[in-house]
Amino acid sequence: MLRRATVFDVFDLSRVLVRSITELCTADHQDDPEVIAQWTANKDPATIRGWIRNGAQIWLAENNGQPAAAGGLTEAGEITLLYIDPDHIGWGIGGALLKALEQELIAFGCTEGQLEATQTAQGFYARHGWETTGGCSQRNDVSCLSMRKSLHLQH
């Protein structure tokens, strides 16, 4: 099940984000505790509650009643979050969530999607039609890659 997250989901969302970063993104953080702490610092329930209260589009995917993935987007055409809980890898949940986020962007009238991918996630996005456009300009993170996808032909 995929749905818009509410403030009642902040603990589940936080858990998905932190577990995904900590356990799945080792190619990006190299198990460095400082890097992990910095990356997850704004993934706590209170911060996520603020995102939702401020109108952020945050989505929660559930699998068999368990929180399985978290996604986020802006009406300007950017996917801001897409993290899968390690216990739910390989079920197609990430692909389904990405497709749903793309459909939301199309509903907003966006003809192109943008995102910043980790090294870990680059192959996933490429398999779903996203193209690398270079390094991320906002951060000096070597593993961050800007990606784009044309949404013109999506239905």
C-alpha cells in the first residue's frame, strides 16, 4: 500500500530513512560513523513532522502492514527522498514508489523530473530511465549525482 504520510507516520518514516542509509548506503558512507551521523541528523521524527506540517509531499509504502519505503517530492519536479527499508529490498517496492512519485510529478504538470542520487541508488534510477547529468551543485559530495528523466511519454 502506498499513501501520503501524515504526522502520525513520523517514527516509521524516520526508522525507514535511518535504516536504509545506515545499512544500504555503505558505498556512499563507507561505514564512517561521522558521515552516517551527519547524513541522518535531519531524519529524526521531529524534523520529519516539520516537513509534513510545512506541506512537504512525503509518501509511505507499506508491505504486509510494515513500513517499507519512504519517498518525497516537490511540485517543482524534484524527487527529494526515496529510501527502502533493508527488510523490503527485492520486492519491487522501490520501483513502485518511484513510478508513483513520477505520476505525481506529471499530475503537477511537470514534463521533467530531477533528483540527486547516491552512488548506491544510481543503478536503480538508471534502470528506471533516469539519466545522470553530473555532480550535485548544492553539495560537494562526490557520491551525489544529479539525474533527470523526461516525463513527456509517461502515462
